[in-house]
Amino acid sequence: MLRAMTIDSLSLRKLVSGIETQRPCNLESSSTPSRFQLKSISISKSKFPSVPQTKSTKLRIEFHSKPHHSLNKLPFMRVRCSVSALFHWDSWSSMLSNCLDISWRWATQITSYYLFFLSLVAQAHDYPSPSVRYPCEDVNEYYANVAQLTGEPLKRKLNSIIAAHHSLSYKEVWDAIKILDAADVDKPEASSEIFYHRVEIYSQRIVSKSLAGKPEGWNREHLWPRSYGLRRGPSLTDLQNIHPADANVNSSRGNKYFGECQVNSPECMKPAYKEAAYDTETDKEKWAPPKRVRGDIARAVMYMAVCYGFHLSDSPDKGNKEMGLISTLLKWNKSDPPSREEKLRNERICKFYQHNRNPFVDHSEYADLIWK
């Protein structure tokens, strides 16, 4: 976004003398208009050929601003705003070198006959516009036309409600899950700007943000596997389907569908992997996550089936990209009802990211109405 302003000599003297000032730094988001307030300015000086200035000379600055990342959409987030500035010296009278005084000397050293860039670093707070409200924020209205429906009609109706939503880039997904799956759900921006802490969904370990994407760290787990029909676009980057997971545990699950081992099966491995939670289990085809998130995962998989027209089965055919086991997912949905953390995650996806909801988090009873 481009912003232009003109600073006279007195304002410039205040600016360059190190006096902290506040100037608007407006950023535009594709989904959430924001207002940023500049907290501090730092200017890097370099030596360039001097240009004499007169009392009628003004400095025009064009601000080109953008956020470092997409986390600016959260009202409680402290963000860093990256601003580039083009400086223009505009003189409307003859340039008289004897009009200079010592306080301008450093300024003449950084000016040039050419345009040049300087960096301004702004510590800012984000304040989402109060006028922006998405339909998904009114839960009662969001599902107003769903009453009395069951089976396929209910599935189709929910699809019409949730399918049209904002699609994120893969980079935005990285940034989003650092907030959505934070160890402290009430203050997901807590700790420092560098070390946010995540909860890995399969190991339930708390890990540092700094280990994202590293072999010894965590990566993005697609609960509905990518090989089961996820294409470029919304289905691949849907936050309802993506959670942080230990890189090794994620690899061990692969694209197995969700289900529990048969009792006393010699093929069953508990835990499912040495770095997974103790109550995970797996065999050649099935994979069971920790009990405390089994309902979360069941509802996420059901969401994917409804949102993208995928299929759930008790005898899933990988060739047809079917997932399951639906009877197990229905059981998990009941035994592990939506927690406060899961509801907060759903709410934040609605408000700050995709602007849709997971209906099975809001109404877990919809699962039985569709698949039983």
C-alpha cells in the first residue's frame, strides 16, 4: 500500500533529532482492514553527494508498507510492520548553500540526485476495524436454515454454508498454526516474538516455534492426507485440517486412516511411535491418536468430507480416496466432546483467517444425523 506525506524543515529536525513521533502506518489485508499506529522510527544514515537545501525546500516521503506476516489479523497481537520509504527533495527556489546551518548537515549527507530507499521499523499494535463482521461470527444465524435436516440433505446444506471461504497461502498456514495451536490458548502470542510454543497433536508435547519445519522439530500435519484428494487451493491449506505434529511421528502415520487396533492383535503397536503419546496405537492400516484429541480429529475429518465432498467409510478404498473409519470417528466424536481449546480454535479460524466454521465443533450432534 502507498502513503505519501510532506514534512517541512521543522518536522524533519524533530524527526532526525531522535524525538519519538507517531504517524499512521496503514496496512491493507485481503480479509481484515487494519489500522496501525507507528510507535518508533529508526533511520539508517548513509553518505551520498550533498544537495544544498533552502528554507523553501520540503522533503516528501512515500511510505510503502506491508506486514511481515499474516499474524496482524489478531486483535491482541503485537506485530512488526515493514515500511520502505522513498525520499524526494523538492525545491521551489534557487538552491543557496549559505542558507544551510549545522543541524541540516547530516541530512545533506544522506540525500542524492537520485531516489533512494531507507528502512523504517515500526513497532505497532493492530486494531481490526470494528465495522468488519463476518457471517460466521453469529453462530445461530450461521446455521439458521439447518433445522430438521438429516442425512444427505443436511450434508449438502452444511456444504453450502462452509465451502465458500477465504483460502490461505502455505506461508500463511505456517503463521496461523503458530497462533491457533499455541500452548497458552488465552495468550497465543505469549512468551517472546521468537519463541512461541506449540502443542504437537500426536505427541502432545510442547515445542518451540523455532523448530518449525526442522527434522528434529514439527511440521504441518494434514489430518485428511494430501494423497486422498487434496489439491492446490482451499482443501490443501484448510486450517481445520492442519495441526502441528512431530516430524517423525507425522512421517510414521503416513496416510493411514484413523481407527483403533483390534483387541490383542499381534500387529498392534502401542504407542504408535516412540515419540508419540503413550495412548496412541497403530497397525498396518489404522492409526489412533491420543485420546484427548480423538474427538478433535474426528470432527476435523468430518468437516473435510462435508466441505470438499469427500467420502467416509468403514471399508475405505484408498484408490477412491476414501477415509475412515466412520464408525470409529462417530465414537470418538461422542467420547471426546469439543473442548474449550477446540472451540476457541474454531472461533479464531472464523474471525481472523478463513471466515468459516467447523459445524461439528459447534453442533457435534450433526455427525450422527448425517452418518448414522
